[in-house]
Amino acid sequence: MKALSMPINLLVVVIVSVIILIALIIGLTYFSGQTPNLEASYRIGCIDQVKDCSKPPSSINIKQGDKSFTLLEICTSLGMNEDVCKKNCGCIVQGP
């Protein structure tokens, strides 16, 4: 019986390791599709913003996967307000 305990223990360790690896791959795949790439979306939105600087960032929609975000939502997530967002995109913003 002692001779079989080693292979059984090894088999259990291998099976548990494979299950954990599969769960990790599935989890990373699922969550990577859920999180928007803010920097890339910001650059895409800035291209549209520079075409017409009079438009507010809240009217510029950026589609990423099956979700859609406004430029203002992305800028807010990156810590910018509307004026800073437009200015960083290259628009001239009139001061108060």
C-alpha cells in the first residue's frame, strides 16, 4: 500500500494544479474583456475632439468591445475635468 500512496499523492497534486491553472486562465480572459484600456480610448477620443473643439467631451462616444464610453467618462477616470481633457487633447481652452 505504501508504494501506491506516492503516485496517488502526485496525481492529486497534478490534478489540483491543472484545475487552478485553468481557473486562472478563464478568470484573466474574462476580466481582461471587462476593463477598458483607458489610455487607448482617450487617444481615440482626442482624435475626434480635435476635429471639432467646440464639442463637449460628453458628446464624443468611444466604443470599446461591446461597451461605449464618452470621452468625459474616460477623462474623469484618468483624473481630468472637462477643460483639462480638452486642453490635453490639443484644443485651446478659454480661461475664466
